[in-house]
Amino acid sequence: MFRKITSLSCGRCHGLFALRYDELKGAAAMECAACAEYFAGLVVDGSALTLEASVLASAPFMTFAEARARERERELQFMAGDICGSGWTKRPGHTMCALHTSPVPVEALVEYWEGLPEEHSSTLFRLREEDFVAELDAHLKYQLRICRDCRGNVFREWRALRPRPGGAAEEGGAALDVCEGHRLTVVDGLVCLEGSGSAAFFERAEEVEDCKGADGEGSEGVRHADTPELAREALVDCAALIYKGQVEVAFREQTAGHNALLLFVHLALGMMEERLRNAFSDLRARQAEAELLELVESEAKKAGRKKDKKKSRRSDGRALPEAPRQARMQAPM
Ligand SMILES: [Zn+2]
Ligand SMILES: [Zn+2]
Ligand SMILES: [Zn+2]
């Protein structure tokens, strides 16, 4: 069972599934409502996976049918292929399925974002300073392809955002407008994107992505940010990419985790259903066998009685004495 799911899943998906399986093993309530629903009455009993007694007693085949319906939905959703359970295959140098790499449409991100509980979404718009700086550096180099000298300009603008330690009271840092209703601030060592995470924000980030793809042609793809305005713009662009990326990763992990979970539940329930059906047909087969045996026996008895009657009729003429005749009648009993 587990070997099968391991062979079907890319490393990332398998890790995401393992996290969820740990949740099932633990007594703690499952955090995600969808995960809890997908697990559909499964429980871990010691080292065995089984169905809750109440499900087994009431309607196990309904649970199986529901899981099959979900599997059909899953297949339809991921028809595009190269996804765990839908076309992805293990091969050297191919460690991740498309769920972790393919672009996520803005509409899907917005929908996901709006469904997130506040405490979760706020953590996605917050990064530790050192993490933000590392991301900023990587984005300037590899995404916006800003030249080395100009990257220094961008970092100067970044430092201007940070609160300056000024004697007793820390001077509050500045804020940088990222787009409509969204500002970048640094508070207590955390770099935050303040704002609701509206469609406008995700669209702004997508524009940056489209731009960097479009003007990579001239001057070997290297860009400059040689004025403070351009440097600030590059910083804003990076921030948009970084925070959109955070949401994108969370979205992908959830999608992939659910896909892996559905796949597992489908396999597990399919196996249980087969066993249960086999057990039922075994039972039916044994019942049928017993009935057949009974039938054969009763036929044999009837045949025996007829034979006896014939014999007794034949022997009637000879007028056998009473006693032995009775004894003969009882013999087949
Ligand atoms: Zn979930
Ligand atoms: Zn995968
Ligand atoms: Zn430059």
C-alpha cells in the first residue's frame, strides 16, 4: 500500500502526503477541513489502516462510492498530465511533478487567498529580514536580471525602509507603496506586505513576471536601476514577486497535498472494498455450497426411499415377515 503510493508520487508530493498521514495517526484534530473530509472515516489502528467502526457497520459501500467519485473528479481536474497519479512517472532527474512547477492562474491564487484563515494568510505576507534579503538578492539577479552595480542601488533603497536604531526609541521605518492598497514595511525584524492581498496585487505581480520575460532581449538581458526611482521600482517589483511566490508555494503545496491524499485514500479504500467484496462472495459461496450439499443429501434420501419402496413392493409378493421389513426401511436413515 505505502510502497504503491511511494512509486506513484514524486518526492515533494510524497512528503506532503506523509505530513497528512501523520495528522491522521495523531489524535489531534485535522487542521484542514478538506483533508478531514477526504480521509472519509479512515482510522489508523496500531499499524493498520481501517475504517471507523461506525462506517463499517452502517454503509461502507457508500464511502467507497464517494471515494470513487472523488477519484473521478481528481482525474478530471488533473487531466493535463505529468502529475502524480495522472501521468507522472519516476525517472532519473525528474524529481517533481507539474503540480510544483507549472504556473498558477491569478484567479486560482485569489480564490485560494480569500479562503485562507486570517492567521494563515498573514504569515504568508511576513518574512524574516534575512529571508527577505536572500530572496531579494536572488530575484534581482535571476528574475529581474539587474546588473551588479545597480543591485547596490536597490539595496540602498531597501535599507532606507528599515527602522534606524536611534538611541532610546527606535525611529519608525518608512513604507513603500507596492500597488493599490499594499505597502512594504519592516517591523520588529519582519518584512511585511501590508494589505488585503486583492486581485490587484496578484495581477501587479503577474505584470512584473510578464515584463521580465518580454524585455530580456536587449543588452544580453541585463537591466539597470541607476536612479533612485528605478531602484525603488525594482524593489517594489521584487517584493510583488516574492510575496506572490509565497502564496503560490502555499497554494501548490495544498493542491499537491490534496492530490496525494486523494490518491492514497482511493487506493486504500479500493483495496478495502475489494477485500470486503471478496469476503462477501466467499460467504455467499459457502452458503451456496452448504445449500447445494443439503439439496444433494435430500435428493439422495428421496432416491433412497424410492428404491426402498420399489424393493419393498417387489418383496410384498413374497410376504416377508414384519420385523426385517421395518429394519430395512430404517437403514438409509
Ligand atoms: Zn487539506
Ligand atoms: Zn507530485
Ligand atoms: Zn546597472
